[in-house]
Amino acid sequence: MKIDICELMNRRLDRIDFAYRFDPRHTDAECVLLPEDVVIPDDGISVCGSITDTLGCMTFRATVTVSYVTACARCLDEVREELEFDFERMILTEAIESDNSFDEDEEWDGELDDVLYVNEAKIIPDADIMEEISLELPSFVLCSDDCPGLCPTCGHRLADGDCGCAAKAKKEIDPRLAILQKLLDNPE
């Protein structure tokens, strides 16, 4: 979404409050792609916050809430989750003339990572918000802490009951290890 900050730039206001929802598939900015197993429903991202101007230094602060659907890492069932985090960026009104993003060792110092740029008295924070969402998402999600997952042999969902593969595996002994089974049966 484009947020008009003309009133801040002209110093008529020192704060602009905003609240909006957006869908990453229908935004004004080119956004980072999320993992394939994460689906954000229409208007699943809520952004609420303010832009403040303190002596010419503008700051974008927001609370971002994301509702998403993903698959359980163990049993592949659908899991609905919600993620909430704070988001803050400085706002630059003029393009930087020189490239100061590298130190004398030619290593990135990260200086300009947390900056939003003004274009025609408007900012578009959606791409930066999507990048932060991709960093905040957990690496895996479980439907429950004690999810047993899937049977490694047949793929049956173990929460639905025993498939019998474990009992079959105990009965079948690898012929190369049959001599060890004899030792277990007769410990003498």
C-alpha cells in the first residue's frame, strides 16, 4: 500500500497513524517469495502503526499480524497459525549520493538495511514487511507437540492408529543379522 507522507514532509503534521490489510499477491511492490508450503489468505496480513517526524528524522513503526496456513512437519496435516511482530524502519527522503554501504575491507556493514525510501511523497513498505515475514516464519510447524507423524514404511498417518508395519518389521529379521538374534534368544 502507498502511504502518503506529504503532510509530514511539509511539517504540517508530526505523526500519521495508519492501519491496513494486504495480500502479498496483490500489492504495489515486488515482494519476497514465501516457502511453497506457506499460504497467506486474502487480506491475511494486517499492518497497524504510525509514522513520526522528530526534528526531520522520520520513523515508520508498525505491528504486523500474519494469518497463514502451512503443513505439519511430521504428518502433513493443514495447520492454521498466526504470527505477530513489531516492525521499524527509518525513512529517507533523498537518495544517497555515494555508496557508503561497504567498509574499507569491502564487506557489507548492513547500514542501509532498515530504511524505507520516499518516492513522490509516498512510501511503500509492503516489500520490506514481506521480507521480515519470511525471516520471522518458523522453520517448521507441528499440529501438536506429540504428533507421531507418518509411518516410514507405508506413509500411514500414525495419529489415526497403528498400521502394523512396526510389528511386521520386528518379525522380519535381516538374514545378515540372524546370528545376532540367536544370541538375544539364548543369552547363555
